Amino acid sequence: MIDLREIFLSIQGESTYSGLPCIFIRLAGCNLRCSYCDTVYSYEKSLSLDSAGILQKISKYEPVKLVEITGGEPLLQNQVYSLIASLYTKGYRILLETNGSLSLEKTPGYVKKIVDVKCPGSSEQNSFLLSNLQYLKRDDELKFVLTDYDDYCFAKEFIKTHQITNIPVHFSPVTTTLSPERLAEWILKDRLAVRLHLQIHKLIWGSKEEGVF
């Protein structure tokens, strides 16, 4: 059984798939406690289902075939791999959003991984497994959530040090502490090849916490 917080249909808001209808499968539980976490409610489960039960739940959203497995931290539960296999068998395009602190080694190549690198402002700066960089393919993505200029400098240096040039990189501001305008100025000044990313679902529905549709 897989511990879940919610399953819902919404607009994909945080990747190169932004703007598309997407089914979200939010697993419960997280091993990190980021200072700006906007899904604290996901620490606790609201139901448990096996892969077949999840497939039955999401079938009502057909013909949407884009699905994101998120959390919390979805890789905390080993059963996630059977869910991934079941979704793939049914023809879903699978996105996996993970905080980067757990190994990606067992994640199948057909899954698009959206991986966080935690900056100092998160209070979880040292959580990222550098060994995960070897498991990223050209179709995967890195995301840095930034609270201030120190976070920006950290992210910029990380990209340079590890020569991240072949996958999409997102810089996403915590808008309560860093304005998109200011972040845009820094990116343009430094001519960085990164995407300034805003959470589209929040622009549409505001700061409502749980499933927005």
C-alpha cells in the first residue's frame, strides 16, 4: 500500500510542462523540513491505496495522460516504483518531483525527473546527493528555490561547479522574500542560461494549500 495525501487534476505549474492539464498523485511523508515549505499538510497521510486503486482513481480524469508523482517526498516509499511501472504500462507520461536527498538510481529512464537542489535559505542546504547528478538525462530538470541573493549565488555556483549545461534549470523565487523582478535582474545581469520560473497554479488560484481543482 502507498500512503497518500491527495489525488487531483490541475494545471502543471512547475516544469517545462507548465500550463498543461496534469494529474497529481501526492504521496504523504517527507524527510526534510524546508523553511518555506508550502505543502506542510503532506507530512500526514489521508488515505492508503495500492497501485491498482490509484489507477482506478485517476481513470476519471481521462483523456489526460500527464501525471506527476510528488509529495512530500515520493521516493521515501519503495512502493512508488510499482506505481511508476503500472502508470507506464497504462500509457501515462510520468513526472517525478523529488527533493534530491534520496538516490535516483532505481528511477526508470522513461520517467522525467524534476529534482530540487536545496539552497541555504531552505535550512536543508546539505541534503542534495551529488551522486544523483549521474542519473540525470537530457529530459530531466533541476530546480532551485531561492529566498535571497545568497541563494542565487549558491545556485549559480552549483551550476558552474558541476557544469550543468545539458538539462533545463529553473530558478524559482520564494515571492514573500524575493521578488520575480529582482531575480530577473540578477539573471539578466549575469547572462545565465536558466529559466525564471513562477508557480503558475498559484498565479491562477492563489495560495490555497491542497489540490486546487
